[in-house]
Amino acid sequence: MHLFRILFFYEWRHFRAARGLVLLCGLLLATGLYGIYYGTTEIARQRTQLAALPELTRRNVAELQVKFPGPADAGDIGYYHSTFAVHHPDPWAALSLGLRDVNPSYVKLRLLGLHNQLYATDNANPMKLLSGNFDLAFVLVYLLPLLIIALGFNLLSAEREEGILTLLLAQPVRPLTVVAAKLAFRLALVLGLAGLLSVVGMLWAGVPLDGRVASWLALTVLYCLFWFGVVLVVTAWQRPSAVNAVALLGVWLVLVVLVPSLLNLSVAAARPVPQGLELTIRQREEIHAGWDKPKTETMNRFFALYPQWRDTATIRERFVWRWYYAFQHLGDQAVASQAAAYARGLQARYNLVEQLNLLSPAINAQSSFNALAGSDLPTHLAFQRSATRYHDALRAFYYPFLFRKTEFTHADYAREPTHSFTSPPELTTAQHGLLKLLLSVAAVCGLGLLLLRLRPITPR
């Protein structure tokens, strides 16, 4: 243990003298702080945007009260009145934005057909989306391994190339003790940086101090241990520093870039998903065709779904709102199976990626961080289901006005249903991610120790 402490202290002095490594650690610290700033700023922007929505609804109601000063036809109100289904972010989303910059954080809804409103999103810059989020999770998953590679590619090879290893092993010290002391110093340095960034990020984002704190830190530690396991394997190979650097960068490239790309292509081929655009186009065609169909045919199809309104008066007018909203809803019903297949397809793709992400600890770690933050795909699908139920509640609120020919008064605006949805964490996914990372760590560390046993460390 005494020799271990001496070697550990020697590594500290060596690190302080290597200004390039100090600069690299400072650069990672700076990028991590920027990632925290970017994530918290983005979530603050979304919260500000969501906080403004009730005021937009209030102004819309005020305009309608001016437009219809007395009791009004509920069909007019349902057509001109808009409200919002809102997806509030969890505070953890500031550390791992996930899909929150791709998917909308709210949906503007009227009493019209649902699906063209549900899948209508603002246009986004594709080049910006391509670059992804620069949040803390991005720094930990994609940049931290590069620091580990920079610190560990010449773990023993530098000593051997400088002729120091011969003198070192001439002392009464075991080669494994030397390797352990060098790895322990670097591990302490990297975990200190990752832990510091995580704590700063949690305090900055104001996350609740629940079990997710331990899960986030455990994911970070295991992910770092995996990459130090890779360094151990390459060190046990005992090749020159240049070869080690190329090998480690190759492993990073394969696990962080190549495998995720191939996985994405293979999952897309194995789980084809119908295009959302096709769904909205077909719904529009169904709705537009509703104008030309006989009203009796439309209403009979509607009454088959909602027999409680069958006893309402037969439509004889050229235009009436309840007929208009009936064929709007029938347009939704015409693509209901296609919409369900679209959601099931996305979930199936996600499930397949979860099964295969053991091949890439980077994907596994990213998915686990997103699951903890409630910013992954299942959360977005849950929000869409919640928005669908809200649209159903709106229809259920307006139908008695429409089919019973009840006038809509100013007091009825306050009785209208409202919506709120906050991202729940996917703790099961995060727990599975922890288990997979543990298996990956055991595999690479076991391989490294086996290689060290089979190929004893030599001075030359």
C-alpha cells in the first residue's frame, strides 16, 4: 500500500507537469459547464414559452367574447377557440434534453380533426438538429471518453519508451501495482471532473434530490469504468504509444459513431414505420370528401360510434355545425388504425434499440440519461396519448351544446377542460441501463486482467 501511495503521488506530480493534460481537463470542464448552460437555457426557454400559453388562451377568449357578445352557437366557438395541450419538462431534462428539441412541447388544439393538429410541428433547421444537443449528457457520453483516452493511451508505453520502466520494475514493486496506481490516479481525476460537473448541473438545474441522483452518478461512474477497462485492455496489449492511441480512438469511433449508425439503419429496416405525413394527408382527404357525402350517410356513421346522440333532430339545413364536426371526427376515425400503427412502430423501434444497445455503451448511457430525465421517445408518446385524451374531453364537452342545441355563454369558457402533462422518468429503462453497463464493465475489465495474466509486463 505504501508503494501504491508513492506511485499515486508520482502520477499527480507528473500530471501537474504535463500542461497539455491540464489544459485538456480544463477544456472538458469548460465544455461541461457550457453543456449545463445550454441545457438549462433551453429548458428555461421552453418553460417561458409554455407559461405564455394561458395568456394566449385568455386573449383568444376575450376576442371571442367581443365577437359573440351574447349567447353563441357552440359550433362557432369550437371553430374559432383554440387551447393547448402542454408538455412540461422535468427539471432533469436540463441535463439530458433527449428529444425535447425535436418534438413539440405543446400542441395547439381546436375542435377540428385531431391528427393534422397532433402531427403539425414548427419547422426546424435540419442542420441544427443534425448536430444534436450540447447538454451535460452529451459531454459525459461523447467527450469524456476522449479525455480518458488522452490520459491512458501511454499508461505504460511512455515509461517503456523513455527507459523508465526498466528502472521502475528493478525496484521491489509488482507490475500490476504500477498499472493499478496509474489507473487509480486517472480514474480519480476523471470521476472528480464528472462528479463536479454532475453536481454543478444538478444544483444549476434545481433537480429534486430523489433516487435519480444516485442513478445518474452510478451511470456516470460505470460509464467511466467501462472506458478505463478499454484502456486496461489496450495497455495489456503492450504496444507502442502511437499504436495504443490509434487503437483507442478506433474503439471510440466504432462504439460512439459506427455502431450507433449501423444500429439505426438496421432497426429502421427491421421495424418499418408508416410516415406521419401520409397519415395526415389521408386524414385531410377523408375530411375534404366529407363535404360531398350525403349528410345522412355521415351522421349514420357517426351515430354508430356515439348512439347517445341518435335521437337528435334530422339535419335538413345546407350547413350545420354538428354535421361538420361529425365528419371531422370520422376523418380521425378513418386513420385511427394507421395512427396506432405509427405509434406502435416507433415504440417497437425504441424497444429493439433498447435490446441491442448492449453493443454500444454510448447508446446505452445516452438512453439511460434520457430515461432518467423523461426526455426519451416513450415519454413523448405518452404525451401524445394524453393530448388525444384531452381532445376527446373537449369533444365530450362541446357535443351536448351541438346536439342539444344549447347556447354557449361566456360562463361556459371557464368550464372548458384544460390540459397539463409533466414528463415522468422511465426508471425501469435506467435500471436496465445500469445493469448493462455493469456487464460491459465486467467484460472489458475481465479481459484486461486476463491479458495481463497471459502477457506479463516486460520492460521492453
